[in-house]
Amino acid sequence: MKIIDKITRAQEEGRPFWSFEYFPPKTTAGVQNLFERMERMYNLGPEFIDITWNAGGTSSDLTSELVATAQSVYGLETCMHLTCTNMPKEKIDIALKAAKACGNQNILALRGDPPRGVENWEACDNGFSYASDLVAYIREQYGDYFSIGVAGYPERHLDSTSKEDDFKWLKHKVDQGADFIVTQLFYDSSLFIQWVKECREYGITVPILPGIMPIQSFGGFTRMTTLCKTFIPEHVKNALEPIKEDDQAVKDYGVKLAIQMCKEIQAAGINGFHYYTLNLEKSTRLILEGLQFVAARSNVRQLPWNPSLSKKREKENVRPIFWKNRIKSYVTRTEAWDEFPNGRWGDSRSPAYGELDGYGATLKLTAKEALQIWGHPETPQDVADLFARYCKGEVKSIPWCDERSLSPETAEIRDELEKLNRRGYLTINSQPAVNGVRSDDKVHGWGPKNGYVYQKAYLEFFVSPDNLSELVNRIEEEGQITYYAVNRRGDLRTNSQNDGPNAVTWGVFVGKEIVQPTVVEVVSFMAWKDEAFELWNQWSKIYESSSPSAKVINTIRDEWFLINIVHNDFQNHEGLFRVLDSVKTANGSALVANGHS
């Protein structure tokens, strides 16, 4: 969707709205961490996010990749920065083509800064000299497909000769086809408010979003404001001087100042804000909380998972539950599909998942980070304790999921999950039973307003062979439980009477068919098991192959089963855990592997 349409809708509804900016990280781990942060922060309800294009175009490929992944994998409405620096028309064309291909409809067109080490900006061969030229070219090539934003400078662009000159060029960018403006950072809200008034008097009528950069550290603040020649009010200088050596105090003041600025700007009749996050989460979240900004209903999740914004997946509304915590892997492994499930996961469907070797099942951490978090488990009990501590929030991640996976609904069953893991049922995915809560429920809600959502209790975990037998015997006594269990070799056990999908999440909404966005399905489970077991393999590789840690992890990988269990009576909230609690485990424990108990 185009940003200008989202802004227009928010203005018509008379509500505040906001957006976030990120920059491309320098490392692979940084990129993965950014994706997870972007997904978490999207729950704060921004109208869009944007991703910068580094000076000199040095990160252009990464910017395009981040935009494509944000759009198609995580379903984040994204705006791509595009600069003139070191960008001949050929490269501009490639970037625009890639943006359109992934469903992106938003560009922030900039001249850009000089490349690093170069003092004065110069156009490259067959390139553009001004952002206005870039705007005109995009309009010429793509018509109104893209919503195009441009930069505004409340304190004048550094190259402008006068305020009049600055307004003239800003108006020219708008006349060439720009339909919204995002400003450079500033710390004097009255200066910004006066500048907007002068823009309107000059005939610039498009929406203007103030660029708010929370102060994160005194050193960073000083460098940035010196580079941009930003005016600093005396009250800001006076507040920072006595606390400049206290990083936390500076952050706290940065939040307080941003809240104050936003309130003053809002009082002047401006309701849209663009936050320069510096790839950080906490300050932006605290600012929105301080302003009591609540996400618009249209920005709240429409499905239990974020729908892709890729054009080819725009009708997709059903997915297997197994990849709940590894969304990118699922989207990548299904990218070659000609069509995607819409309405229901067809009983006759036999999905062809991409081979795991082609996409990889990797840890989201470096070996050093993994060792710091997971230590050196030497027995199955050590591994079980690690999983239990993750459920309690004491460990930030395990290979199958991270801190983002500990969603608010997990809190309802956190104690039960911890107990199961202590017993050796190594849980990697779960959801509690839900019987008709409103679609606007803060924990379980999704979908259009005035609807009701339901879900069956679901658990997925690794279990030793001996205890799988005890568990299956107990399940067979229950008429409401279905399961699939498989080991690394592909030996499948199940009590399901058919291979069709089992809807585990569904919603009932006004004027619509019942929506079933999450299912359990055997072909998908068999594809997922390859990935799930490979993560044990990746974990073991951070240790010496002869170490006790590598041996115990490899034993679990080679001997244990992955099982998913559905309690089909969604009105029975305690039923699944009641059954599991009653299972007799070998030696009083579910930990039978490599001679340990």
C-alpha cells in the first residue's frame, strides 16, 4: 500500500500516526537481529518503516535485500531510501525494479551525502544531480505506482544559499511528483512548527512528517548535531551537561525530551511523526507509551501471523503452525509455489517445499554468543533445564525460537511449559486453547473488528523414544487428542485417521466465511522435521566434536522424536496439560538418552 494513502486515511480519521527508520547493519548477525527487532516493533503500530541507503550507495544491495525481506517475509509496509550518490541510471533502474518486484510501493528520494572521505558532492556519470531529478525520473518511468517522499530541512539544507532558496527547491521536488516530506532531525519544536507554517505559505501542501531522533548517548548526539549543524536550545544543553557521563540518564532525558517535542508539535495540529530509531527499540517504545499512542485497528495483526506484502502472496491466509518461530525459513522454502493457500489448506494439496540444503537451517547467533547463552550442557537434564529457563525468560533464546517467541499468550501457560521441560519434554512451539475471545483481545485477538477467535491447545516438543511410547499409550486413552511423531530418519507415528489438515486457529467475522489461518498437516510436518533436527546439528557444531556437550546434543538429534500434539476440544483449557501430567515417564523422568536418566 502507498504511504500517502495511509497518511491520508490517518488524517481523515483524525488520529496520530507514526513511522520508524532503520539502517542496514554491517554484519550478518546484525541483519538477523534487526529483522527480529523490526518485527517486534511493528507491534507498536507504525504506518510504515523505512530503510536507509548508505552514503555512496555502498550498502545498496543490502538495502534492497532488507526491503524485500521486510515486505515479503515479515509483512512490514516498507519505504526504500534511494539516493543519487554513485548511482547511474542503470543502478537506479535495478533498484526500482527490485522494489516493485517485492511489492514495495514507497521510495524516499534523496540526493544523498558525499561518499566517505569526499568533501564535496558530485554527480556520477549518467546519474542525477538533485533529488528533484530522481523524483521526476521515477514518475516518468513508473507513473503513480510509487508513493515518493523527499527530505525537508527545518534549518535549511547545508548547501542552500538562503531560506528562500531552500523553499524553492523543496517546492520543486514536490512539483516533480513528491507526495510527502520527512524532515531532518531537529531539537527545537517551535522552529519546526514555524517552518511548516512557512512551507504552507509558500504553497507546499503535501504532508510533512517531523523527524524525531531520541538522544541515545551524549557522544552520539554531539557528533550528529555537529555534522548536521543542528541548533540546540539552551534548555537542552543545560539538561544534558550535568548528566552527560551517565548513559542511562541521557537516554531517559532523550525520551522525556522527545515526548515533550511531540506534544508541542501535536498541539500545533500535526499528528504524524517519523522516528529515527538508530536500530534501537526501547526509547521509541517508551516515547509512544508516554504519548499514549495506541496502534490503529488497521495496523493490528489481521492474522495470527504477519501476512506477506509480496504481490504473489497477497491472497495467502493459511500456513502450517510449525514455522511459527522461523517465518523467514517458511517463506523462503515456499517461494517457488505457483499459488498459496487461500481460505483453506486443500485436502488434496501436496506442497513441494524447497530442499533444506538450498536454504539452510542456521542458528541466529554466532558461536561465541551461543556459548555465552547456552553454556556447556553435558546431560539431557542440563539440556532440559536450559529449555525450562528459556520458558521462564531467564535464557534469551534456544535454536528454535528467541525472546520474541515468548508472546503474551505464552505467559498463560509459561508455568506448565517450564514443568514439562524439567521433565524432559523439550518444547519448541505451543499455543493455549481459546474459546471465542473477541478479535480485539489484546492477547489472542486478530482479524477484523467485532469478530471472535478460537484455537486448539497445541504443543510441539522433542521426546525420548522410551517416553514416547508411554506418552502415546496415554494419548490413545483420550478421544480428543491427535498427534504426529517422527524421528530424524523419518519414522512416522500417528493416530490421525486422515492426512488432511487440522485447523488449530480460526476466526468468525461479520459477513465473512470462517477463516482458518493456522493448520497442522502431515506433509508440512515432514518438511519441518528436517529443519527442526538440523538445528540440533548446528548447535552441536559450536562445541568440540568429542566434548560431552556435542555428544549429548547429537544423541538427542539421532535418537529422540519430534512430536506435535493437538487437543481438539478447544473448550477444555486444561485438558492437554492434564493428560501430559498424568504420563508415567521412564525412571520418573522423560530423560532417557545415551544412558543418562
